[in-house]
Amino acid sequence: MLVLMFTGDNEGDVHKTGLFGALEFDAVERPDGVVDVTAGLGNPVPILIIFLVLVVQMALIQVMFRRLKRRREQLLEEMRAREADDVPAG
């Protein structure tokens, strides 16, 4: 949002959109010299899509981490079992 507000020309009325049309920024100069500034959400769909993609990505990372952790524990158990079998009775 800040990039939309502070980039570009300072001349006349400004209408900018960003993040695939999700964010909007308007600056309109009134005849008495006051500038009306409006900033907000124009279209929530791109933000929702980005959020869903990030949630799915994080869920997949969590599943992979759990599987790798389980595999590590399995390998450690196998290694401990081999070491226990190799130790001569003394």
C-alpha cells in the first residue's frame, strides 16, 4: 500500500491499484486545494487466493517434516537394534 501511495507523479488526480487489483489508492485534489486520499481493498479475491496458496504450502511442509522426523526415528531405532545385536555378551 505504501508503494502505491508514494510512487509516481504528484500532478493531478491519482488512481493506482496493486497486488493484482486487490489494493486501491486514490488521491483527488479538490478545487479548494485540499487533497482527498482514499486507500483500501478493491478486490479481495487475489488476497484470498494468495492466503490459500500459503496455507496449502505450509500444510505440505508440515506433512513432509513429520514424515522425515518419523523416518529419522525409524532409522535410529534400526541402528540401536543393530548395535544391541553386535554387542558381545560379556
